[in-house]
Amino acid sequence: MGVVIVGPPQTGKSTVCAILKKVIFFFIFVIAVDTNVEHFQVLQQQKRKVQAYTLNPKAISRIHLLGLIDPATREWTDGVLTKIARLVVSDAGNDEKSPNNLKKK
């Protein structure tokens, strides 16, 4: 899941982000408890956290942010945002003890 928070300075973006992280973490536990107690125990043992990546898109060019395709070779080069997206997806898929990867009995 991804969330983008934008707005002018001093409008509470950091506060909203902090509250949102707590809410997401809370709902991970609620879903785990409602579906399977074993999931809840795994989450407690792992001490899972909500990962947040803060970017300032004004600090880098659009190409460095998103990536680009080389017209000559048709080869894709990841940007910062796409590298983070790949990292998040690979972390979620490689976690062997993730509640989504537990075998149901």
C-alpha cells in the first residue's frame, strides 16, 4: 500500500503521517487477530513496523525520481521512486514468516 501526502508548509503533513503509521499498524494487528491467532503471534514476535520513505521530489529531476527508458537500447533505468517501490515489493514477498505466507492448517 502506498500513500502520498502533499501540501503547503506548516499544514500538519508530518502529524498526519505519524497518525497514519499508527493506524496502519493497528489494523495489521486487528486483521491478524480476526483471521488467525497464529498470525497475531508471528506479528508480535517479529515486532513489525510500518516502513516510511520520505522524499522531496523538488530536490531531484523527474528522470532521477521516476526513471527512464533508453530509446536506443530500450533498457529501463530505475529512479529513486521506482527503486523504493521494488524494495518494498521484494521485502513483502521475501518475508517467510509474513502472515500472508503462513500455511493454513
